[in-house]
Amino acid sequence: MSEELLQRATAWRDADPDPDTRAEIEALIERISHPDEVGSGAALADLTDRFAGSLQFGTAGLRGRKLRMPVAHAEGNYFADPDTLGMLEAEGRVVLRYVGGAPNGAARDIAGVAGGPRMNVVGLMPHPERPAQDELRRTDGLRLFEALLGA
């Protein structure tokens, strides 16, 4: 395990204002500290997936979090040929993914792709404007907008 990976995950945990996400990261860190126990490999893979690379667009405060957003319909989805998908992933341009599989059949569970000369344009299929109001008891979309504005 990389010391840098552990430092990134620990720093994130220490600064995370969300107690649920903080506890989730803490549990993963604890599991990888016992490499001979069952589940430590999966925990390391999870932390690596969340913290090994650098962020490619402004998502301050969102790394490693799951955003819950309702799906309006299952008609629109992201697709591209395998070479293009590989290029987007290699360049770090896939910035959002569906967790647990894309409900709309999007290739590689892609929910958002960054582009533009400064990677400051993001196309996404989820509609974050819908879960952005306290009245609806959903604010994950608002968290996404705030992170983008703070970038």
C-alpha cells in the first residue's frame, strides 16, 4: 500500500464534515491496516479507486462521496466506441459514474465527462438541479453545484 494513498485518505477523513462518509473512510482505513484479514484487499482497492488519482475538475468536498440523485428516465445515456472510452478514462475525463450500474445503460457507468481546453466543461446525464432543494429533502445536487462554484 502506498503511503501517499493512506495520507490522502486520512486527510480526507479528517476534513470531511459528513459523519457518514467520514465513518466509511475510517472503516476502510482500519481494514487495510490489517492486511492478513478478510476484506483488506477489497478495502485497499476501494481506497485506491477513490484516492489514488488527482481530481480532474472542481469537486471540492465531493471526492469519495456518493451523490443521490433521482433518475428522470432511462432513455438518455452515454456511449462511445471502446477506443474513445479508453482515452477518456486514461485522460481522467470521466468525472462522474453511476454507482451500482447505470440505470440507463450508459457505457462503463459513465454519468459525466469533462472537456474543453481547460477541462472546465462537464456534460452529465443526472439532473443535479432536481435534488437541490431542502423542500424536496434532497440536497446532493446542490452539493455538486456548490463544489463546482468553489472550484
